Amino acid sequence: MSKSRSRYVCQACGAVAGKWSGRCESCGAWNQIVEEQVVEGRIGGVATAAGRALPTESLSGQSPTFRRLPSGIGEFDGVVGGGLVPGSAVLVGGEPGIGKSTLLLQVAASIASKGIACLYVTGEEALDQIRARGQRLGLADAPLRLAAATDAAAIAATLAAPDAPAVVIIDSIQTLFLTELESAPGSVAQVRGTAQVLIAAAKRSGAALVILGHVTKEGVIAGPRVLEHMVDAVVYFEGDRGTPFRILRAVKNRFGPADEIGVFTMTSTGLAEVTNPSALFLSDRGEPASGTAVFAGIEGTRPLLAEIQALVAPSSLATPRRAVVGWDAARLAMVLAVLDARCGLAMGGRDIYLNVTGGLRIQEPGADLAVAAALVSSLSGIPVPEGTVAFGEIGLSGDVRPVSQPGLRLREAAKLGFRTAWAPPLRGADAEAPLRHTEIVSVAELVALVGAGEAQ
């Protein structure tokens, strides 16, 4: 007979403790440890049995090529690798109110309109609310099936039925529960257990499973990080509430490239695709102003241009302020230290504000040179020459290092009318760029360029 015992699990990071305490020793969160009942002899609420030897196969064996189920929404399909793969599980995370449910409802309706059986399961809203949103988005005529359910076992049984849908969207995993687990919905045990049951059912039936998950204050999907390891793809829906732009970013994908992004804009009739995000992010640029620089970056396989704004101001505080939006604060501290130590610029005693326009978040180190150009321009009061883009990674010695795919970056810049690029030395075919190239091998050369205001 199975025995029940207690364990204490942190709801923030999933760490297991032997006794209750007010503060989690793993992540440092307060009042997040909850007692959970564990039934010995069971894993995820399913009784274990004696094992047997596994059959093995050769690595060179033949495997059928998997087909994809495209949604018809190009930005979404590009992020997941060209469409949903049957039997796969995709986890979509984002802040409350950012537009996750709107995006998934549009995706579900588009898939259903192609004659593919699609089921949208909601655990947070009533069906009338989903219908009202569908009418507002112009999706009322789509042959999409709806269901309101929070029992993960019932959803798994639906996936095992003979007429099971080919695509199932769950909104959201934090509302589901298993009766075998005594903890409340949204707890670590329930999130992990329900996800395990649904993913196993989807792989048996061959249905494509899309799971929506909320994020914590730290910006990670609520529940243990093991949830991200259980699924085949993890995408985040990002954006600034003050702008209409939304970014769908892949951080893990077993069936396509990671770090791919899709760009949407929020309208009164839902989310609209942005096929040329570079032009959109730069559309509001006026006359050149000090403290701004254009970065030519790469997000996944897509070239993307974005404006970086910096403000260097005198500080009246003992500890100057550092405010960063859209970039890594630790990376900014490193660039400031290099400018101070290698170029003699007095950055340490000043307030520094840095912003990436449009709500975009840049993660690649190739933005170092554009950030440095914006900082030096703000400090000197001299604008970066009009029609100039910059990219390059800055080392601690003050050198500027090459970045990946410079030719693709330069072609995107030339397409949008830029004439000059500040970048590390180019080699091979990349040296034949369709715009003027000013080689920068150290930050000292950058300071001289911006300080003199020379347009190369």
C-alpha cells in the first residue's frame, strides 16, 4: 500500500526542503515554501511498476520526416520553425495583459480555417468571453472548437479520443489540476504534474500542444524551470505597455532555430504582423540628436535595426543612478568601465540612462559599439553622423571585435537608406558591402570619431 508523506516545495524556484522555513535557501524568496503531500510509489500521481529492459535501435535507422501545421500567421510560424509539429509541445509565456490569449486565439482560428481540427481550452475565462473576443477580432466564422475545463485528466482523455483534434491550445497551465495531487492549482506540483500528463497524451495522439504560462516578477514562466525542459519549444511574448509593439521570441526550439523573433503591433482588431520591423522601429526618427545611435543587429536569422538612446547627466547623488531599458545592465556597466579606464572619459560620477526604442530587448553583445557611440555622443553633445549604423563587441582591453553575419546587417542597413557603417574590419565577401565602411578597432577610435563629428 502506498504511503503518504510531506515535503516542502518553494513555489518560486521548485526547490525541495525537508522542513518549512520563511525563506528559500535556493532562490532567497520569502513566504514561498508550501507543504505538499507526496504518495510514495507514485510519480506524478501514476503508480510505478517493475521495469523491464528497453528495446534499442540503431542511430542510422530510418525515421519518417515530420510535417508541420502552418498557422498562416507568418511571424508566429517563423518563430516556431515554420509551423507546429504534430506530437510536440510549445510553451508560450508572457506578462498578464500583454496579448497572449489574443495571439493564441488568432493562431487557433487561422489553423481551424485551414480545415485542421483545433481545440481551444480555457481555464480562466468563460466561453462567452472567448466568443466576444473572437467577434471583436473578426474570427466568429472560424470553425474553432472551444471548451472550458481545468481538469487535466479530462483534457488528456479528449486527446486520446478517436476524433481527437490535431492542435490543442491550453490557456493556461496555472489553472489546471490533477485530483491525485492535493496542492492547489498553480502550485509547483500541479504545474509539473499537469504538464507531464498533457505532454504524454499529446505525444501518444500526435496532437500539437500549445501551453500558455504566466510569468513571475522576474520575467520567467511561473513554476519550476523543469517545465521548460519538458516541452519542445519555449517562446516569450514581450512588449512595453506604452508602445503597440509586441515581440514573440523563441528561447528554445527543438525543431527550428532558437532566438528567432516575430514582431506584431497591437491594433483595435487584434495583433497585426510587422513584416519589416526595422523600418517600424526607426520610423519616428527625426533630425540627428546627441545621445542616439542606430544598431544593426541580428535576432535569430533576421536582421533588425533599432535606435539606442543614451543620456549622460551630472549626478547629485553619492551613488550615481543607472537606468537601463531593453539592454543588459551588467553589459552597460562593463562598457562604462572601458570608456572610463581606456579612454579617460569621466563616466563613473554621472547618471546614465539607456533606452532601446520600441520596447525591443537586445540580447547580443554586438550592440556594445552602438551603445558606446550613444554614450559618447551624449557626453560630448555631438550627434552621430546621419545615415550611420554601428555594431561590434567591445573587449575589456578596449578593442572592438567582429560579430556574426556582418554582411546581412549591412544589407539591411543599406535597404533602409543608411550610407555609413561603423564596425570592426570586414573580411571576404562581407567587405563588399553596399555602403561605406569605417573600420573601428578600438573604442579610442570611436571616441575620436564622435568627438570630432566626422562623417566618413
